[in-house]
Amino acid sequence: MKSGKWIAVTLAAAALLPLVIEASEGGRNYQLHNRLRFEYDDNIRDEDSGKTSSFKIIEEVEILYNINLENTFLSLRYKPSFVWWENREDDETDLHHDLDFIFNHAFNPRLSLSIKDTLRFAELPEIAESGVITRRNSDYLFNSLNGILGYQVTPDGRLELGSRYNLLRYDDDVIAEAEDYNLYVAGLTYRYNLVPETAVTVDSRMETIDYEGPIDRGSDNFQVGAGVEHMFSPNFLGNTRLGYQQKDYNDDELDSESEPFIDASLTFVPSPATRVTAGVGYSMFEADVFPYANQNRARMYVGAAHDITQRISLNVVGSYINSDYEAVDAVDVEGVEARDGTEDIMQFSTRATYRINRSNWVEAGWQFVTVDSDLRQNYDRNRFSVGWKTQL
């Protein structure tokens, strides 16, 4: 077992300790949920042809622990997941760990600190995860630590210093040599409220990604941007950020690049029972395909949640990502011929939930993903599930 697994197990045990202490003292600052799902997966190995399907059972326990004081908020969430596969001969069980930590503190009315940490340890995970980053078919440990120090300069102006550190480690040595990385981000943002309905921002950000293996696909990415956030009505909010970015590669054989970027989103709440979100974005991004050091990525997404009745709710989410890879952005690797190519990833999911009583829900869902790539294997995948969730 690699050190990453021991880290995951240790942090998971640490997450449970406050709950044991709190329970022994008779308090209840935590919630405990159990979720059992039965799922049919029609393409468990993400194959283009000769697909292998499997029935599986998924058991999840979710522990939520919160402390809310006058100037401090602390939240801890731990969710272990056990999966049994009916038709996966090489390994019929998986154990995943999700751990989330949030700490917010106001030193005084002007100065505040926010820290968030996200840890994921997964065994043989899905290739596409939420359309954001592609995982290889190997056990991995992923951690993201974020911090924001904010200062209220004036009643209408706020300055924020932000930082982020991402770590990705694979258990398979061959994959680790190509994909393990450290990502460092630092940024400065100034937000000014023009009127109660409108705020503007200006910001700068520096990102450095370093790969652990012998093939150096690392780079430095500098961004400057500006944004507008506007509330068109109490039910309708829009947010846009645009700017310019330059990427300098560690490999001297690759030329620096610069591109504009944009992110825009809309949130619409036509009634207390309905919420709709949508967004688009375009930027240079870390590459998911080896041995490229960059991708130009365009993304669109939409999501809707609606309470049909007090007991029945429906959630629908869809996303589309188009990635352009250019041979000039590939690091020279012996035996690997880089070429220009595009990749399209579409994902769709829907879930219907029926609330039986205050503590029990039943649900049914469908998840679909399709990958159409010039650079790696194409596939379609459907997953259908029914389940039961209870609050203990």
C-alpha cells in the first residue's frame, strides 16, 4: 500500500473522532445518513465495442459535523463508499473515501479567513468525473486545499488574497510517472459594489503545475481579468468574468502561448420550488491527454432542480466539453507520435426523489456519458440506479 492510502485512512479516522467525542458528551452537532443503491452499468470498462456490463451494489455512509459559533464556522463531511460488482472478475469490490473540511473565521468586522479542503481517494474510478478532469483507470489520491483572506477596504470595496494547492497521486507506477502533479495557485481580487444590484471585480492569478515524473509537462499560467455580477431581479442573477492568459512551458522546446478566456453563468429561481443554472466558459487548461502540456477547452453546462410536490423532486444536469489539442503543445516522448486532435465529452444525469417521511427517501436515476476523441478510445456509458436514503 502506498503512502497515499495510509493518508486517506488516517484522515478518515480523524474525521470520526469529533463525532465520538460529541456523542459521549451527549451533544448532537452532526448528522448521519445512509444511502443504498442498486445500479446497472452497461459499459464498466469504457470500451468502444465488446462492452462488458455489470450489476452493482453501492453502500454509502455520510457523516456531517458542524460547529457554528459567533465568529467561527467549522464543517466536516466524511463519506466512505463500498461498491460490489457482479461481473468484474479482476476486482469485484471498491472502497472510496470523500472528505471535505470547511473553516470560516471573522477576526473582526473587516478581516476574515476561509479555508476549504477536499480529499478524494478512489479505487478504479470512472474515467470522466463531472466533466472537469479525466482520471486514469487506477487507484488515486486527490486533494485540493483552498484559502481566502478577505479585507473590507471600504463599505463597498473588498480585497481578497486567495491560494490553492492541488495534489494528484496514482497508485500504478506507470500511470503515476505520466500523470502525478502538484498545482499551485495564487491570486488577488478586488470587488466593488457599484450599486446594490451590481458589483465589478478586477483580478490577477498565477498558476504553476509541476509533474512528478520524468516527462515534464509543467507550465506557468498568468491571468488578468475583470468581471461583472448583476442581479436583474431578486430571482435572476448573472455573472461574467473575462480576461487574458499567458502560458509558459517548462519544456524549452515548447513556445509560450496566450489566449483570451471567459466564464459566464446565470442563476434563475422562478419560484421557491424551482432553480435553474447555466454557464459557458473558454480557456487554456491543464491537459488530460498524455503527452500534451495544454488544451484549449470550451465548456457549457445547465442544471435544473424542481420540487414537483412537497414529497417529489427532480434534478437534471447536462454538460458538454470540447477540447482542442495541438501537436506543438506536446512534449517529445520516444515512441509517441503527437498530432492535432479534438475531444468531445457530453454528460447527462437525472434523478427523481420521493420523500417517504422526515428521515427516508427513495430515488431513481440515470447517468449517461459519451466520449468522442481523436486521441484516445471512444465510448458511451449508461448507468441506471434505484436506491434508498435514510437519516439516522
